[in-house]
Amino acid sequence: MRGLFLLAVALGQPAMVSAGGIELHAHLFMKEGMSPMFRGDFFGPLKATSWRDRFSSQANPETLNASGLQVAVVSLYSHPVLTLSMRDSVRRQIALARKFVGENPEWILPRTAKEARDGVAHGKRLLVLSLEGAMGIIETEEDLKEFVDNSGIRIVTLLHLTDDLFGGVALLRGILGFASPIALVRSWFSGTRDVDGVLVNGAGLTEKGRWMARELIKRHVWLDLSHASDASQAELVPMLRAAGQPLLYTHTTLRRFLRAERGITAEQLQGVRETKGLLGVMPAEDMLLGTNSEGGLTALSAQAREIGLVIGADGVAMGSDYNGGVQHLHPSVGTGTSLDQEQGLWQIGQSGDVWRGLKLAPDPVVARFLAGWEKVDSTRCP
């Protein structure tokens, strides 16, 4: 904590804030994406009751409004088996986002960086549409026209949990690696590892993936690298740099602690610094494993501090994965916030308390996000 305070002072930023900040990865409408497995919906009461809940609603209009967030990136997701139509599922989620904004005029759904900056200047809060996993939803020119050009999706996590027609994904830790079973088994036999000995997926982008990446960049969509394998990133990163896009990892953790490809490497972190990109740290116990013995907010603070020392404190956002099937933070001690209560971090309305608990200044992060978005909007076609 003291290190974060000194870092904030050194960067000329206030160490304490009342609320605010930016959430880079929240599944507000997960009922539409995982219907039979998920309890509760966005326009109803919360169903989660503690930090341990994974598939119960952790967000609704009341808690989102109470979060103090200046920017909330809404991650649209559709399970390939649990939904009858992945595209229809995403269409319904976009309609729900529009409904929320229509009923809550302090929020807007910006399609461009200029709209976002003008909105902030007029006291508005930003709901930004993002898509996690393009396969089954955006695959064709017609899909690009519908979901990007017309519906306004501005961030895309091209690759998600399983190798697909677009390319290879980052292997998860432990048994979760079986989310991409073929890639995991193949990696066992190939023995492909990174410089620190972490097992990695040797599969990179496919030709279809290269085409899709180029098309998204051409349409000024910000590509999220969070789930891309090292091999996929080896192709994506040069494309993004050539186009002038800041590197974006909406929800990740440090690989040197996680010891799985899903975490970000020191080299990748340098790329975020060099391009003035952003990284969302995950307040999730499973993603903080190995950081320290305490876990929870203490581990999150340690990661935020280390990341901030590399990319700048204004590049550190939250990527909480609310409603995304992860356990959040166990109760903290001595913060004087709701995080100290027995439920721990369990719903999006506590976002301001997370920023306060970390003593991070949110305004510079929002400014860096808007500046990054402006670069994306002026993208050069690769």
C-alpha cells in the first residue's frame, strides 16, 4: 500500500479518491449468454451473496449506478452450447445495454472516442460495448456490418477459451487448461514453453484470424489480447503496432505469479508501456495465486503496484470479470470499506471501494483510456 502511495505521489497524482475509475471487463448481461447455468438477470435483484459466487448475478442498474465508475466496458458473451443462437444472444444483450442507457440518462453508449470525450466533458458516464470471443458471432463481412458498424461494438477479444477458426488461445492454469483440450494435449507432447518454463500453446493465428484482425483494425475496433496465445500475439502485436493501436489487455494477471500462459509476460508488459496501452488487473483469487500468501486485496495491490511501475499508474485499470464465473476477493482487513465485510468483493457496486482500497487515482486512467481510443479511431490499416 505504501508503495502505491509513493508511486501516485511520484507521478503527481492524488493518492486517495472518493470513487470513479474504469472497469474494462464486466459481463452485465450474462443471463443471456449462459441462460440455464446463470442465476438472475441484470434488471432484477442480485443473486450473488458472497465473493465465492461464480454464476449468480453480481450487477444490476442500482449497483452499476452506485459503483462510481466513469467507464464500464460491457463484455458481451455467448456460450456456444448453452445458447440456441450465439448471434441472437448478443443482439439481446445489446438491446439490454440500450435499455439501460435509455432509462439512466447519466450514461451514454459512445461509438467513437470523440463521443466519449464529449460525454465525459458534459458529466456523462460511459458504457462501452465489447465482445469476448468472435467465433460464432462475427465471422463474415455481414457480421462486421451488423455488430461493429451498426451496433457499435468497439472492443473485441478475438480469441477466448478454446482454439478456433481464428487461432490459438492462452492456456489456463491447472485443470482449467482443459477448456482447450486439444491445445493442452498438443502442448504436452510438443513441450513448447516460454523463457521462464511455462507451458504455452504453439498455435497462432489462422489465415481467417489474420483476415478478421485486419478487418477489425480497419473498422477502428480495439483488439483485446487477454486470451490470445503467445503465438497468436506474436502476429497480432506487430499488426496493432503498425496500425498505431495501444496494446490492450482488459483482464489479466502477471504470468510470473500465475505460472500459466493466461498471464502477461514481462515482455508483453513492456509493449503496453511503449504503446501507452492499458491493462485491467483481475480482483479474482484464482488469478492472484502465487502473488503472496495473503491473497485478496493485498495480492491485488502487489500486482497493481508492480504493473504500475512498468506501464505507469495511469495504465492500470480493473478487469474484474463480474458475472464471468470467477471468485472475487475474500474479506480484507482495515480498509474501512465494504471490502472488510464478510461478503468480501461480491458485486459491481463495490468498484469505488476497490479503487479506494488500492489508493489508485482513477481520473488519469480514464484520460489514458480516452487517449488510447483516439489512437484506435485514427488507426492506419495494416
